[in-house]
Amino acid sequence: MQYRFSERVAGMQSSVIRDMLKLAQGKDMLSFAGGLPDAKLFPVEAIREAAARVLTDRAAEALQYGPTEGDRQLREWLCAQAAAAGTGATPEETLLTTGSQQALDLAVRALTEPGDIVLVEDPTYLAALQLFGVYGLTVVPVASDADGPLPDEVKRLIQAKRPRLLYAVPTFGNPTGRTWSTERRRVIVQLCGAEGVPILEDDPYGALRFEDGEREPSLFTLAGSCKGSPVVYLGTFSKTIAPGLRTGWAMGDATVIRMMAKAKQASDLHSSALDQRIIVQLLADFPLVDYLRDVAREYGRRMDLMQRELASHRIEGLRWEEPRGGMFLWLTLPEALDAEALLRASLRQGVAFVPGAPFFAGVQERNTARLNFTGLDDERMVKGIGLFAEAINEFLAR
Ligand code: PMP
């Protein structure tokens, strides 16, 4: 049998980096490469109890087929959260999905045609770039400064390119950890609203803010209400409870949500009702806000430790930006250093990380790297950064 594969999927680049990391898997690697929350911090006991209660009290409902839009109680809970943050949303303006990755997929399917243009920050989330490629979109990067995308550039590109979408991770972004200022958020929401360009706000990390204090409002909140909003908000429980529960959501104008639900129906009927019921039960019984404060503080402490360790090796030309939340530290390596070549050397030392180049939609900055600081305990983190620094120094000495 000779299969003929679709250009769409067969044409996807298998990344050299992914292949390298795959080869290194399971070899007791000290890995800064993943984007995984620390499994040791999962609220396992509370999830166990919630699952047991669901299967004791409401097994039929949890194990039966359910509506495509997802569990109504969970959608109501999400709407109450949105209302507390300042945006009215109804369950009809909310769709539960299999992680926010599926929400992103459905939004792109509902809102674009092959050949359309999507504006992105540069660098941006790699799996979003891959998804845009699968759907035949042309990705156009927008120049940014420390506050976020430059409004004049966004305006110019909207007028010159007529994009169908702006995709953004405005809070503790992946891979950079950057966060847009409140004022810039306001301007971009206003601008895209006026120009009729929908914004996909992907927000998996917003709840992982290291310190209490002022929070930038989401773009979705700034838009005010779902009806007629330019913003489609994509959320997830992956970083706040556990990614294995595969539960995310989209919120936005009811017409968009209905189209996304239509696309979802053809794809998987609905997301796991059992997982959704477990989350509803957990939210009723477990102090999620307190738990998240502790998790975020712990991640902040590890981020501090990573920075201290990196600084202690005094590598000339090594820079990074300090994130205020999330899971990643974005490094600029000494100019002459190619991060992919460095990865090869560093894997031999037993340390993995992700070179930055593939995250770029425009010109690839090859001397960049993304380090995850949530996956390793202190001892392994210190050891890993030591070996990483050694690999850099060896390279620089060549
Ligand atoms: N968006 C971004 C920016 C991410 O970093 C991730 C997870 N790595 C996702 C979406 C997808 O997360 P999930 O499907 O687990 O909700």
C-alpha cells in the first residue's frame, strides 16, 4: 500500500531540535527544555478525592456523552471568574476545549482561510506557528518594544496586509516571559476593534504571577464584554491544576463561540466530561487561589535561583530579561554563539534546553535560548546551570 499524504501535514517541518531532544530523552538529562509544570506540586490528593466523589455521586453524568460546549457548571464558574475580573460572559459565550491548544486550533479554523495573514509577536509560541502553517496561513511578525507590539506597526500592517487575526500571548509569554503594559493593551485592543481584526489572546500563564500586587488586565477584560468583542480569550487549567486533565476554554462573542463549537463537533464531539466534572468538584472543595499563590511563589523562587546561578558564572555577553511570572527565562547568548550548536555540546554534558531560533516568525536570532525553570529541584537546577555555563565557556574558548 502506497499512501499519499496531505501536503498540509506531510509538509510540516520535523524540527532538528525536537529530534535532538528526543534522542536525549530518558538519559537522566538535566532538562530546561520542557514547558512542564512541576508534577511534584500537582494537588494529587485533592484530585484523587474529587475524582472519587464524582464517580460515587455523579458517575452516569461524568461517563456519558455530553454537550459539545462542555459542562455547564464549569462554564458558569468560568463566567463568574470573568465577571469578577470585569467582563460579563455567559455560558453561551464560553466553549470548553481539550486544552487551550484545541481552542487555538478551533479559533483558527473558524476565523481563517488558507492563504490568509496572521500577525504575531516575534518570537512567539512555537506550536502556534506550526498550527498556522498547517492551515496554510502566512505569518507576519510585528515589531515590539518592552511594552508590547508597536501600535503604529500594528496599524501599518493591518492597512498594508489586511490580516485575518492577531495572535498574542500578552502575559508572561512563551518563549520570552514578556508582559505587555496596561496602556499598550488598551491601545492594541482599541486599534484592532476599530480595524475589525480579531485578537486571539492566549493566556496559559497569567495566573502564575510570582508576587502579589498589580495585575495587568487581560485584553479580553479591557474589551469590556463578549458581545462584539474583538478579543477571543483562550484559557487553560494546564498550568493552574494539571495539563493531563486536558481542559481549556475559549470565551468571546457568541457568534465566534458557536462557529468554534461547530468545528469542534466535527472534530471530537466534546472534551472529556469526566475531566470537566473532576475540575468542577475540585473547584468546590479545594482552595485553588491559595494553592496557586504558593505554586507561583515557588516558581518565582526557582526563577531567582536560576538567575543567580547564571550570573555567578560571569559569562560575558550573556543577558536575559527578568520575567514576573510564567515558566521561562529567555536568554541572549554571546553574539558569536549559535544556540543549536551549543545544544549539541550541552546534551553531551547531560543538559537540555531549547534554542530560540524556531520561535521566530521573522529573522531568526540564533544566539537565543529558552530555559524552563519550573521542572528541576534546586540541586539539579544548580548542577544543570553549572554544566550549561561550562558548555558556553568551552564554546567561547574555541
Ligand atoms: N499556548 C501557549 C502559549 C502555551 O505555552 C501552551 C502550553 N505549552 C499552550 C497554549 C497549550 O496548552 P494546553 O493545551 O495544555 O492548555
